Amino acid sequence: NGFLPGDRSPPSLPSLPIIGSLLSLVTDIPPHIFFQQLQNKYGNLYSLMMGSHKILIVNNHHHAKEILIKKGKIFAGRPRTVTTDLLTRDGKDIAFANYSSTWKFHRKLVHGALCMFGEGSVSIEKIICREASSMCGVLTESQNSAVDLAPELTRAVTNVVCALCFDSSYKRGDAEFESMLQYSQGIVDTVAKDSLVDIFPWLQIFPNKDLKILRQCVSIRDKLLQKKYDEHKVDYSDNVQRDLLDALLRAKRSSENNNTSTHDVGLTEDHVLMTVGDIFGAGVETTTTVLKWSIAYLVHNPQVQRKIQEEMDKKIGKDRHPQLSDRGNLPYLEATIREVLRIRPVSPLLIPHVALQDSSVGEYTVQKGTRVIINLWSLHHDEKEWKNPELFDPGRFLNEEGDGLCCPSASYLPFGAGVRVCLGEALAKMELFLFLSWILQRFTLEMPAGQPLPDLQGKFGVVLQPKKFKVIAKLRADWEKIPLMQHC
Ligand code: HEM
Ligand code: PLO
């Protein structure tokens, strides 16, 4: 009858036919917190039904690592959903593509192209410092007034991925940049929301506000990607590789020259477009979000800001800009970045995984096709693993002497782990370190008098974003006289 001896399913939420456990999920609480709370009733591993899909919710690091690392390949699948299919032309990207040889091939290609930049004449470090310098210039102009730093942070981060993907950049107020900001926010707000359409695909035949927004935003994004692609095709040369798009074009041409069908290896125009779209989208939304959270926590915790600045004054001084080689010398800043990634993970539920064959987790059996949600929020706020998990305390990542880094718990996976681990981890860490060190070397971030501190709740979506807030970036004493050099 298909049952093995000792077969055991995980605890399950009550479920009704067809609508599954939907009724118990109708709540205003954001899903990562709701799933964390359900542990009280069902334990840290439980399942629920969404429509006809069985979903396993994982709230502890032992099970998470068994799934992501030990059984990584078995759980490397991705579900197909209406919204992600719309965004990625049925999974022709990396992040939302199911496990396949095409996915593997594209991951390798992108990984190789990102590594290349370390060696090229224009290194990633130089690109980031160029943008950090431009951003600090703009902050200097807005002395003593409260500003929303988001547009400048986003422009800086966007220009880094723009350089990597398209060998281009945006000036302030650029119309294409403004339109990118708009469509990208629309996509973040609507994609991968476990909306009704993702549960009942047939609901698509009815008008749906979110789907309409998503369709419009995706169509604007696709035009932008197509324009970059067409421009690149015109002046492409086999001898120079300017950026990621060139690397993908080269791979596409070489498969065409070898007479392999681009369909077989998955190098159609759609695949190339969707893959750069992923890197561009991930590159912008994730890093910007972490920078915003960092600033929100820094204005909440001026003592943390002061400590970072003291460390920088001692180790770097005023005669030069921070550079990547300073990373080892600024443990308190590194610890602060780690703490921000713990307390407000960018992707609190990762991206859903799918079991590609029958398997097990802990003592429980898991059937092929089960969707697996790793609740990173539960891992990062587990009281058994972290002292006062809601307290922002970079010191928890420092050793006893306070001069080196440590990881106090294994329940920490901001970038995921295993075969589906984040492709941009190294890039994101470089950006976070350089942007924050450049800002804090020169400026102190403060709240305007009488303003409430930024909200730390966050808005759940495909990334967990902070709400808008304004701060004053005040030049530190003596820094008025020190000019910004154009390059580091
Ligand atoms: C996947 C976190 C920045 C590209 C992921 C996942 C997480 C994550 C949690 C999902 C892992 C899983 O499903 O198991 C972060 C964080 C970032 C960041 C916290 C910033 C601090 C970036 C950047 C890029 C990027 C800058 C682009 C260069 C990707 C891609 C995937 C991914 C392509 C999909 C990998 C796959 O499915 O095979 N990231 N990410 N990420 N990330 Fe990042
Ligand atoms: C962000 C909005 C863009 O317009 C499209 C896009 C592409 C890739 C997505 C990204 C969005 C959100 C963050 C994601 C990334 C792939 C990996 C990353 C989901 C939707 C994370 C954090 O997992």
C-alpha cells in the first residue's frame, strides 16, 4: 500500500478538502512570525496543505541543515507558481528554476563571470568604491536636513550590479533608473506572495489586482532587459568580455557554433534575459534592503555607531578611504553586519524548496513533491540558540577579548546553504562592508529632532523590507575640510 514499516508523517495542521489549511492561515500576522508561533502547538516541524500542495514548515537548524546540506540534492527543487512563472518565463532563470542541467549550467556560468571581475582591470572593489564616493558626495550636500537615504543607497547598489551585468551606470534622476525603481517595487510587492492564485491556478481567469500589477511591472522590466540585450548584441566581440551579459552571449554563440541546439543546453534568448534579470533584481533588492536595515538599527543604537567609528578612527584614520583589505581589522563593523543579517534576514522563508524524491527529515517521512519552507526567522530568533533574540547586539558575534569574530550559534544561515546557496554572497558582503564603512567614516547618522525612530517591524514580501524613514547624515567633526577623493 506504499507505506514503509515505521512510516511517520510530521504533525499536520487541520485541513479541509480542496481549500486545505487555508482557513487557519487567514491572519494579519506576517507568515514567518505566524509559522514561528505555530510551533507552540505543532512542534518545530509540521506540515500543512495549501490547496492540493503539501507544505513542510521547518523551524530549527538541525532539520534545516539536513535538508539544505546533507540531503541538498534531494531537496533542490523549486515549485512552479503562477507569479514566478510570469516573472521568469516559466522558470528560465536561476532562483526560481527547478533543479535541472540548464539551471546547473547557468549557475556555473554566472558564478564564473562574477569571479572574473576579481581579476579584471576594473575590479569589483574599484566599482563599489567609485559608487561609495559618489554617494558620500551627495550626502555631503544634504547637511542638516532630514533625508530618505533609500534613493541614493539604491542608486549606488544598482550601479554596482549595472556595471557587472551591463557595463553601464545611472546618473541621479535618470528616467530609466526611476522606472526601474518603480517596476522593481511592484514586483517585490506582488511576486511569490502565496496569494490565492498560487494556491488555485484556475483563479487566474478572474480579474486579480496583484496579478495585473505584476504583469505590467514585468513587461516594463522585460523591455529594459531586451534593450540592454539588443545593444550588447550590436557591439559584441568574441575577444572582449565587458560584463555578465557578454559572458552569457559568448556561451550562447559558442553553443551555436558547435551546432548544439540552444534549446538543449537552455541558452535561448529567454534564458539569457531571465538570468541577467535575476542577478540584476537580486543584486539591487537584497543589498539595498540590508543597508536600509543597518541604518535603521544604527540610529536606534547610537552606541553601536560610536564603537564602529572608534574602531575605524584607530585602524584607518582620516588619511585614506576604507578598502576591502581592512575587513579583517574592523571586527566590530563585521559583527554589526552579521547581527543585522540575523535579526532581519532579507529572505525570512528563503525561496521554497521541493523534494525531488521520497525522503525523510529527522524521524519523519517526506513524500516526493512536498514543498519545503525553511523558516529562517525561527532559526535566527530561536531562544534556545540566542540570548534575547530580539535584542540588537553585535557583541554576540565577538570573541571574549572583543577583538575577533565568532559565531555563537549554528542556527544562522542568512544566505541559505548547500546547492541552492545564494550566488551573490561574496559580492553582497563586499558591498555591505564598503558602503557602511565609507558612510560611517565621514558621517554620523541621526534622527531629526522630534521624529519617531524608524519602525523595525518590516514589510513582508519576497524580501523583508523596512518602512520608509528619514535621517540626518551629519559630517563628523573635522571631516568638513577633508575632500572626497574620486577613487580609492
Ligand atoms: C538565493 C540571501 C544577495 C543572487 C538566495 C537565498 C537567500 C539569499 C536566503 C535563497 C537560498 C535558498 O533558497 O535556499 C541573500 C542575502 C543577500 C543576497 C541575505 C544580501 C545580503 C544577493 C546578490 C545576488 C544574489 C547581491 C546577485 C549577485 C542570488 C541568486 C539566488 C539567491 C541568483 C538563487 C540561487 C539558486 O536558486 O540556485 N539569496 N542574497 N543574492 N541569491 Fe542571494
Ligand atoms: C526583486 C525584484 C526584481 O525586479 C526581480 C527579482 C529577481 C530576483 C529575486 C528578487 C526580485 C528578490 C530577491 C530574490 C531574487 C532571487 C534571489 C533573491 C528572491 C524578485 C533572494 C533573497 O532569495
